[in-house]
Amino acid sequence: MKKIFYLFAAVLFLSSCGVKYETIPYFTDLPAGNLAEDINNQTILKIQKNDILAITVSSLDEKSDAYFNLGNMGAAQASITSGAAGIPNPNGFIVDQQGNVQLPYLGSVKVEGLSTYDARKLIETKLDEGKFLVRPVLKIRLVNFKISVLGDVQRPGVYPVQSERITIIEALGMAGDLNITAKRNDILLVRENLGKRQQVRLDLQSKDLFNSPYYYLENNDVLIVTPSAAKYASVDASYRNVGLVLSVLSVIALVITRF
């Protein structure tokens, strides 16, 4: 009788920990029909310490351009990967702990806190004023832009970002979306920027996320998806089943050795 009671209690516990449908959909409070809103929370990516900038320049003096552009080769030795012909791929200029990059002709240039656009205009102006290059035109790209997605998702990992814009929805999509057992109203965002670390809880079931200052991600952001109790219950039940099978096998082995 006790065994039946315990079995009934276990079944009741597992069923109570099951995933409920209302916890699965995203943005459940969005009204029906079309909704158009102005986008006023898009952030501009800012350059930080330890960032790697790919900087290429073109001007009317190709020889001087080549000298400048060679700085992209080997400037980030820890990140260099060899190409098909064994030649290192361009990596870029590292932003040092003072927020500067060391550039040909110019030496140390402060870029921390600037957007890539502002940094480009600053360097172009310095090159033009110093008459190092004739009508220089620069291209600057952040090479090491990446985000991490951990927790209850299909494919947790670290993902490189090719552009300077990515949303939390796009990041979770790169990780294969949340599992059914994930808590959509409890996504932890960890962000380090300008010497400060933020921990923010986000709710994927609320339309307020679209207007959140954290909807657009920044370099090195980490998203941690919290699993629900159902996830633990399923894993716990699996371990219990394994333990039960091992116990039965042990008893069978003991009986065989006895007889």
C-alpha cells in the first residue's frame, strides 16, 4: 500500500512540474492586429578596451596606403588564423588599456567610447591635417564583436556578430531558440561596459522588451536562459530511473550468485 502511495505522489509531482502552454509563447501581451511604433532605443556600438579594429585606408598615394594597411597584419597575434595559403588574415589594431590604438603616422589615438563612425572621422581628420595621406578614406570594423548564449537553449555557445547591430531575439535565434522547458520571463543579461558590470532580468513574454534599452545587444554580452522546474524534474526522474534499474540489476546479480 505504501508503494502505491509513493508511486501516486511521484506521478502527481511530475505532472505538476510539467510545462504549461501559457509559459511557452513570446510577447503574450501584444494586442491583436498591426502595431507600428517608432524605434527610439537602438544603441550605437561604442569602442571598448581590448577591442580589435580592422582599419583600412585608401588615398591618392597607394604606397603610403600599403604602409598603413600593413598594420592590420599581426597586430592581434593572439587572434591570428592562417589562410588557405598559410598567410595570416588581417586582424586589426588592438585598443589598449588606456583606450588608445597605435597607428602608423599618427601614433597613439584615443578611440575608447567612440562609435566606429566617429573614430573613422577622427583618424581621417588627423591624417589629412598632418598631410600624411592625400584625401584619405578609412573603413573601420569591429572584428571581435561576439555574444554568448548559455542555459536552456538548443545550441549554447559563443557567436560572432558580423554587423554592429544585433537584438536579443536574433541572438537567441542563433542559439537555436529556447527549449520548451526554458523560463521565457527570466532571461539574465550580463553586460560589461566602461568598467562596469550589469545584471538585468528580461521578460520575453512582455512587449515592453521591444522598447527596452537592452533589446539591442553590445559586444561581449552574455545571455543566460533559466530552466524551469520541469527541466529539473525530467532530469531528476531520469537519474532516479537509472538508480532503480541499477538496483534491480544488483538484486538479480546477487540472486544469481546465490544459486
